[in-house]
Amino acid sequence: MARATPRTPKVEELRPYLEGVAKNLVDKLYGAQGPAWGTKLTEIEDVLLEIRAVTEEMLDRALAQQAAAIQRPEAYRTCPGCHAPLPCPDTNPRILQTRAGEAEWSEPEGYCPRCRRAVFPSVQEPGH
């Protein structure tokens, strides 16, 4: 099967492990012989779509960990307008449709009293 995009080096490094996990899951789902003769493609596809939900959970977890990082770069710890230190005691839930599925996480949210504006420091500019 042709691949649309090249794999990242980290995924290539983990590829043998991931292939082993995939084989193990198929064996656990269907046994060593695979799906029984006559199992419809849509039935197999439905099971794999349920398993794919785990990758969406991985995406949510990675984004949540990134958003919660205490050691953000300086540009993300100050107001983009006046560059004053920006405490971010609150969070703002975000949901975004990505190529890997729906992603959901909470971004830090701060308020700059000097500029009188809410700031979401994990996104400096639209599209980044």
C-alpha cells in the first residue's frame, strides 16, 4: 500500500514495536487464524475504528501535556502586547478537527490587566 506522507524518524524507530502490537491485537481479536471466513469487511472495519479511538486519546494526552508544560518559552509567558509577565491560572477548553481525528485539550488562559485583554499563550498567532 502506498504511503501519502513519509514517516517521522521517531515513528520509524518505534515501527517494529508498533507492528508487534498490531499483530498481537489482531491475534487477541480474531485468534491466530485471523477473522472467521465470512466475516464482513465492514465488521472488521468497525472494530478497527473503535481501536483507532485510542490514537485520538493519544493525541489528546500529548496536547494536554504540552499545554500544561510549566516551562514554556519566555514568549509564551508574557503578554504579546505589553510583554508583562502573564499568570495563567485558568484554562480554556479547545476542540480542533485534525488529520488524526478530533483533538481536545485545555489551553492556559490569562488576563493582562494592563492591556485589558484575555490571552491564550499557547497560540501566539493564528495558524501557528
